[in-house]
Amino acid sequence: PFTLTADNAIQPDPSKLIFQLTNPKGDVFWSNTDWYAITAPSGEYNQETGTLELSGGVNAFQDKGYEFQTESMVIDITGRSGYGLEPIVGQGPDVYLSGEGFRVYNMGERVEIMGKSKLIIRMSKSGT
């Protein structure tokens, strides 16, 4: 399940279930243990296809402490996937990454960083 809110939502064509969003905020719950929050200055939600296009600077946060920023991304809510074709940077408790784009499969089960990429894995002090 997911919750999508926005400061303003406009349906330009009443015959289509497409909504232009100002400051959309999404909360996505994919299991009993995983929660994601995503924000952006603007977006478009297509209720028929279940896709959310975000732009203007996207910030994604995962409840285990991972945070990612990119200029824009497309989320397939029903397909539990997403992608971005612009640079991404991210960090978490044990990792830093950057790349020229990304794809997310099954809500993070698999993530591909595309193009020239960098990944730094930090070891814990105990060495594990």
C-alpha cells in the first residue's frame, strides 16, 4: 500500500486519470518491515498505469537509514520498480554511491547504478 499527498493536484483532462502534483509526498509500505518516503517539488500521477513521475529534485528515504537524491525519477507503483536517467547520489549507514542513472527492482531488492558509478562500502569498527 501507498499514500500519496500533494500541496495541490490538478486533473487537466477530466477524461483521463492523470494528475499534476505540486510538492508530492509519497509513503510506500511494501512489507511489514520496509517503509519508503519520497518527496519532490513536482510530479505527475497516472492512476490508470500506476506510475508516478517526479521531477525538480527528488529525495528518497528508506527507514533503515538510506537516503538518495536525483533530479527526476519514474516509479511504477504496481510493478514495485523505478528508474532515473539523471545522476544519483546516495548514502546509508554503511555505503556511499553515485552514478549517472539507476534502476530499482522489486522495491530495492536489486538496484543497478548505471553509467560512470562509484560505490564506497564502509566497514564497521568491529570489522563485520
